[in-house]
Amino acid sequence: MRYAAEAILLHDVFMGMMKSLVFATIIVHVGCLEGFRVKGGPEAVGRAATLAVVRSTFLVIFADLFITTLFYMLDRS
């Protein structure tokens, strides 16, 4: 346990928490936006749910790239 506690850096924990908050915000906003835009019956709801998953996945990957690059650049200074 001691070695694990020594290996875990506060910076890494902070980065993980920050990224998870950003990812959750993206997923919630995309899901709500697509849900509010839905018109039609159950078939349209299914298409909107699929579109929300695809869009949020793409945005989470892009946000991960951006945040990782940002933290990497800030850490090198």
C-alpha cells in the first residue's frame, strides 16, 4: 500500500477528475440537446439516441485530445 501511495501523484488524480467532469458535461449536454430536438415517434427517438451516442463519443475523444495536450504543455513549462 505504501508503494502505491508513493506512486500516485496528486497532479494525475486532479487531471483524471477534471477530465471526467468535462466528459460528463459533454455527454449530458449532447444527450439533452438531441432529446429536445426529437420529433416523431419511437423510431425518431431511437435515431436521436444513436446520434447522441455518436456525437458525444466523438466530442469526448476530441476533448480528451485537447485536455491531454493542454496539461502536457502546462506541465512542461
